Amino acid sequence: MDDTVLTVDLLVVGAGPTGLMAGLVAHRRGLSTLVVDGKVGPTRESRAIVVQARSMEILDQLGLAAPVQEAAQLAGRIRIREDGPALGADFASAQRGDTPFPGARIFEQSRTEQLLSGALADEGAPVRYGHALASFSADASADEGVEARIEGPDGPLTVRARWLIGADGASSPVRHLLGLPFAGVTDEATFCVADLHGVEGLEADALTARFGQRRFAILFPLGPGGHVRLIWLHGGAEPEEDEALAGARQDLGIRYERVDWFSAYRVHHRVAARFRQGPVFLAGDAAHVHSPVGGQGMNTGLQDAHHLANLLADVASGLLEPAQLDRYEAERRPVALTLVRVVDRAFGVIARPGPATAFARRRARDVLAVLVPRVLASPVGRRLGGWLGQYRIHYHAVPDGAPVPRWARDRAVGRRLPPTEGSREALRAMGWQLHTYGADGPAARPRVPEAVAGPLDLPADPRGRLRGDLMYLVRPDGYVAAAWPLHAGAAASADVAEALAACGFRG
């Protein structure tokens, strides 16, 4: 019997949070999209649990933030000392005013997958679970054109797509079929994760650090009844569940009533050599893997997917030149490299098991309990809060050392649009837009493609991050692409044309 043949704009391999986000954004932007995964349905284990502020902003743009807010456990502090006064770091306070969603929301990966896959199903693009990628062919020198063979319960399926996104995890078959190196290191210690019930003495709105004689752990609140996620580095050998939890009880003083889930594995810190090869792209864990301790991994994947799907939609519509597809790797790969280099190494040093490291941690604990809150209350703390929440990521408009044109000189260019009154609702249109903020009278529309909306005259930014004498060009992903000075309510034609050319708009 001949294979069934299906033609789509986008084939997404992998229905974890990254793949589901890519599929949903692409579908919302008008691409015919197919998401496939060999597993039988959404993940049932909690796995990744932290949804950071920037991911909440993306979900808000999709109209999906409310279910997370209603069901998630909000954590805005890190409790550093449990004995004596409850000292800790209030990172949510450092984020207030810079994001509508300060703090971290504890929302299990299983729920994230159900939310996103449910939205796809409701909108007529259900995930094909039980369908695994067998092979694909693509011209690495072409901008589009992929043919993939999918094995499903009803027989093989041939999918012809303009593009393919590999969001198929750390052991990504797509990356392996591309032959792309996955350079990095494997942590010498074993990483342990356990979901526990009946843990006493914890605060519902705080992450809690535990300092033992040899180990360090962080507990994330999952819900009432002492329901927590315990994360710690155990040691060199990969332990069985009983051995690992016995060590946590003895060294960290963890007491619990029952275990829902346990896993132990070596942590890899790796980044793919490329995120794009012709019409095939990598996103999420397929492109980069790192320690889950900082709650950054799933969030980085969600943002990879959001960025890439919007870019593909802009190219598919004819608005942007195909060469702009290179922007995905140029902007997102440095984010992954920074995450691995800075965040992973920092947590690796802090959490390293052993008596010498543990002694230094205990000596530093009381100092940190006093110092960290003061730092978070300072301007430095706002920056730290922004990096933790992932809304301070900066995409540089021009290469380092290159002359900076007038349209790229405002500090908002290359950064995500600061939230103001009206901007959240405007971004839900998921298209290119022109914005002004408290302009002195209506601004003239410059010569831009018809698909670019605006200018939208929005209220002035009370914090002065967005100026009243500029017009901002905002991308569908909420990042500012250009800012043009206004003279008598109009932007200079040369500035506009130069910025549009740099952004890759078709002439």
C-alpha cells in the first residue's frame, strides 16, 4: 500500500512545550502546521516546572496566561535560612514594574503540554501522537523544502513541508540526522529530582535552599500538603531512588510522606553547532541542554519556538526576505551559549557535592541571607531579576563595532517592548506594528508595507523607557526592531528605508 502523502508549510517533530509552542504560534500566524510525536500523549510527569516572567508574557500574547495564573503556585522569594529569622531574597519585588508577571510560577510541564496541545486541538490542528519521525531529506543549501517519513499506528506517512523544526529533545533524532555536533561537557555529578508530599516547614510562596554537610538542594513548592520538587546533586555514581533519598534525608534533613516521581541522571551542558541547516531548524533541548536548577530550560525553549515560528510566518507571507531565516540562529544561539556559560556554571559551583564546597556554602549562607535582599532592592537587582525572568534578553541590531544608525540608537531597540498601558493588548495581534507613546499629536504613517499596523498612539510610558518623540517599529514577537525620531510628527524617509532594509523587508 502506498504511503499517505501530506503537504504542509511546517512540520514540527516533538510535542514537548517547545514543539507545541512552535506549532501553535505558526498555526495562529496562518501556516499549515503538523506537530508529530512518537509518545502516546502529553507528558504525565511534572518534569520542568518553572514558568518565568517572559514565558508568561508570551502566553499572555496567545491568550493563555489566565489558566496558568489560576492553577500555578506563585513563588516570588528564595528562602536562604530556615533556622532563626526567615531570611531570603525577594526576586519578585525586583521584577515588579518591569513585567506584568513578577515571580516564578510553578506549573508542571504536563500541564503546559496539556494547555498548548489543547489549544492546537481546539483550533483544528491536533498533535499526531504515536507518530515518530523515521527519516527526512532536505537540501542544506535551500531555504525551504523537506520530505519526511513518519511512522504511525496506521502505517507510514510522507510529509512534504516547506520547513521542519526539530524540537525532539536532548537526544534529538533530527539533530543526529543532520549530523550536527553537540559540543559541551557532561557534569561529573549525578543530578537528582524528586516530587515529594508531606514535607514540613516550607513556605508556599518561596523556593527554599537547604544546606547539608555535603550537599545543597532547592525545594520548589508544587501545591498544598507539603507538595514540593526537590532538586540536588548527589555525587559521582548514579544512585537508585532509595539510596538517593536516604542521602537527602540524612544530609539535608528532608522528611516526607510519599514520593510521586524520582529521576537521576547526568546533566549535560551542550549547544548545537548550528540551529539551522537549510530548511531544518533546531529548538529547545534539541539545540541546547543545561542544568534545570535555575528554571531556565523550558522557558528558553518556549522563546526559541515563539521567535522562530513568527519569523517563518513573516517569510511565508512574503513580508520578509528568506535570508532573514538566518536571524533565528544569530539571535537565539548566543542566548543559549550565555545560559550554559554563566547560569549553568554558577549553579554547578554552588551545588557541587563534597565537604569542602559544603563548608564554604555554609559559611557564605548567613552573609548571602543579608546581602542578597539588599542587592535585589538596588538597580543591580532589577537587572538580575530581568535576567532570571528572561525579559532582559538583548538582540543587537548591528554587529559589535559597526556604526550605529539613527534608527538603532535608542536603548529599546533590540529589546523586548517594555509593558505599558495598551501595549499588552496591541501585541495580541501578533504582527508588525508602529507605536508611539504620548506623542505630541498624531504621527504620520511612514512608507512601510501594508502589513505593518499603525501607528498606534498609546499612552505615555510613566517610567520613561519609551520616548514620546520616537516612533517604534515592533516585531510580532514583541521585540523593538527600530526607533525613528519624529520631526513635526513624521519620521525621516531615509531612516525608515534604512531600517526596513536592515530588517529584511521585501522592497
